[in-house]
Amino acid sequence: MVSENTINHIFGPRSLDKHKLKDLLKAFSGDKKSAATAICEAIQKSADDGRIIGTFKTTVVVKNTHIVVIGKIINGVAKIGTAFVE
């Protein structure tokens, strides 16, 4: 689950241009929660597969968009700090 704070950090009005995620948000018809959940699910799959542990910076693909995600795995659960397109 993605917190409202994380959703606002990634997709908020002041962050959207900076994080370059407008196209991803458009692919989810503007639904910030669904877009953030898709990112979180992709990261969690990497954690479950053992590809990321502890503090991480990795790239996932969601709706054909390569997204850099920085966060931490805590007790097996992925926590997103930020996400953006480089």
C-alpha cells in the first residue's frame, strides 16, 4: 500500500513536472493512486524475488515507462521514498 503522503510527493502539482511522470499518470487516466500502486507492486515484486534488499535505487517498468525508484525494504515490505523518470 502506498501512503497518501508518498502519492502527493510523487504526483503532487509541484512535483509532477520535476518527476517527469505526466505520461505515466496519463496512462492511468489521471488516477494517482492507481499509478502509485502499480509502481509499488513492481517494486514489491522485485523485493519478493530477492532482487532488491535494504535501501535501494532501482528501475522498474510500468506501462512502458522506465521509472527510477528510491526506497527501503523493511521487514520484507517495499517503502517508496521517491520515484521519477530520468
